[in-house]
Amino acid sequence: MGRSGIRQFWSFNRPVLALRALATVILLGFFTSSSYAQPDPAADPAFRRFLENLYPEAQAKGVSRATFDAAIRGLDKPDLTLPDLDLPGKSKTGSSGQAEFTRAPDKYLDKPYLEKLAAEGRQLLVRHRAALDRIEQEIGVDRYSVLAIWGRETAFGRHQLPHDSVRVLATLAYIGRRKELFRAELIAAMRMLEAGVPRSDMRSSWAGAVGLTQFMPSEYFIHAYDLDGDGKTDIFRSVPDALASAARQLQGKGWVRGETWGYEVIVPQTGDCAYEGPLQSRSIADWSKLGFLRAGGRAFTAKDLPLDAYLMSPAGGYGPSFLALENFKVIRKYNTSDLYALFVGHLADRIAGGGDFAGRWGGTGPQNTRVIEEIQERLKSKGYDVDKIDGKIGSNTRKVIGAYQRASRLKVDCWPSNTVLDHLKSADSAR
């Protein structure tokens, strides 16, 4: 049909089309007034007010009104599926949602997965040799540890991050257990948007960390590093930038150039979790005098002997023990978990050509945060030195459980089991 035909069609059918248009308007008006105009019944007006009231704080950090409005657009309710929330009627600890605090050590340190990552890591050593050379020279963190961070965090970029960072941080700033921390991270995420980072790049873990090596937004402005020299600090697609930025973060947290993270050890029969934790730190020479030997039949070197280390047994009596050096503590600052730091350190060793753990991991079962929290509360009420009630198994919790087991003439395995909880309950009910 030519142009004239189109004009004729429009002219001839104008009354019919007009009636159809009118009917469409009426129908749209009906649906708009009856359903679409109604507010979302699941929306949280208080959440929306909370976000809108953040603008002066964001503005003071350099976030424009346009960026702020775009950041909170569509955020009408918090994401209640996230872990670590402080909800009425629920425990304030709950599960952190992190595998480091919910999975059993033997499952977290899964041998086939570690072997797979190590094999990939050795290939990446070759592919990114130039960038890794520069990272070691300019920043001082070894290539194996940097690759291990990348492997642990996003499986060398394969892991699809499931969340929108801004939504996550907005929720955690509103009803998370650590509101002030995540409030600052939310503002930092808005600063990233202001700096030109696309919202589509801001995919995150449940805690709002972004990028190939998982940066919290505040860390981005401190440690992000443009290694590839393109004028941008792209931790989302540039492997050199992401690895250098991770190395900068480790450096900023106290990384000791040229030093390893720690050693697996054989614990003497007289040793258990009473020796565990940073407060019991001593030189490797002193650990040797106490009967602690390096696992695998190797001896500590003369260079090792003066190094300060502490005992760490992440599975209590059900797995290997380690002497953790300063760089282990630095890795823990990247993610505050013994299992995380051990995974990264061990993966780094494997990428460098090392083998499996000498000791074997027993089946402790999953970490039940409710059980751990109650054990911590009951031990604290009995006067034990529980540093915090957080539902997590750290060296202090293992040490205190071991002390209670010794005092109660129980098997000393330093592990927060239902057996320990039942004994505590019985002791409390007998009072």
C-alpha cells in the first residue's frame, strides 16, 4: 500500500479508531484506579523514608542528587531473604549466610574443589605472568596468594554474583545487625556510581562486595589500582586491575613481603586448644620446644624460628592444626574467618606446587549458629571468658569450650557440639 493508501485507510477508519482509543483509555483508567494505582502492599514506607533521609550524608560525600535518586529508585522494601538481619522476634545473630560460618570444615575445604582451583591457578600463572610480576615488584604480595584470593572469591570470575549491591547494602543499613557499617558502605556504593561505575557492574555477594576479587565499596576508594594503565580502576573486567587491587588491600592491612601464611603442624599429646589463639602467640622456636613439629616430615628452617605464630585448629580435635603467621592474620582481615584464611593460604601453596593437608579432616557436621550462640551465652553466664556472642566458631570459642570440657571431665575436642550444649543445660537445671 502506498502513502496515499495509508492516508485513505486512516481517514476511512477514523471514527472506528477513535471509539477503540476511547475504550482503551477507559479500560486503562479502570485498571489504573482499581489496581495499578494502589500502593504495593508489601512496600515499606519506613524503609523508603530511611533511604530518602540519607541524602544529606551522601551529598556530603560528593554524591549528586541525580545519582542518589537513581540509586534508590525502585527500592521500596528491604530484601528480607538476606542473612544477618536484626528482625523482631528473631535472634540477632542468626546465620551469617557465609559458607565460612555454616559449612563443616571438611566440606568447606573440599579437596576436589581445591585441586580444580589449583590446576586453574597454575594456568593463570602463565596467562597473567606480566601482571603478576608487576604486582610482586610494585606491591610486594606474592602471585600465589593474589590468585588464591581470586579463586576463593569468584572462582576466577566464573561465579555469577546474585545480588544488586545497592539493594543489599540498603537493606543491611536499615535492618542489618551492623547498621552503621553498612550505612557507610551504602554511601560508598553511591560514590562508586557517582564516579561512573555502571549499576549493572554492581553485582554482589549477600554482603555487598563487588568485583572479581570482591571489594566492599569503601575499600574500592582506598585500594583500587589501575595496573593496566587505561586510566580506570576496573575491578569488574580487568584482571590486572582486580588482582593488583586485591594485593593493595592485603598490603594495606599489613602484608609482610616474602613471608608465607603459616604451617601445618603435629600437635603433641600434651597440646590442645588451651594453646590456641592470637593471645597465645610465641616464636616458632618456642613452639618447637613445646613439642610442636612441622607436618609432612619437614623441619622448620632457621629463618622460620624467630617468626611469631599462634596455634589455630579450625576443626577443634577433628582436623589438622596450624601455626599461623602474620600474613594469615592479614588474610583474615580480607574476610574475618579462620576457614577463609586457611582456604586462601592452602590454595596459594597448591598453586605454587604444594600438596594436600598432611592431617585428615573429621566429620564435624555443619556449623549450627543457634547452637553455637547458646553455648557461648551459657559459658559466659558461668564466667568463662567469651569475647563475643556471635554464633561463630573462632579460636576463643574453641578454647573456652575446651576449658569447660576439661573442668567437666568431658572428652576435650574443643568443638561446639550438641553434647556440650546438653551438658550445659543439665548443669544449669541442676543448680
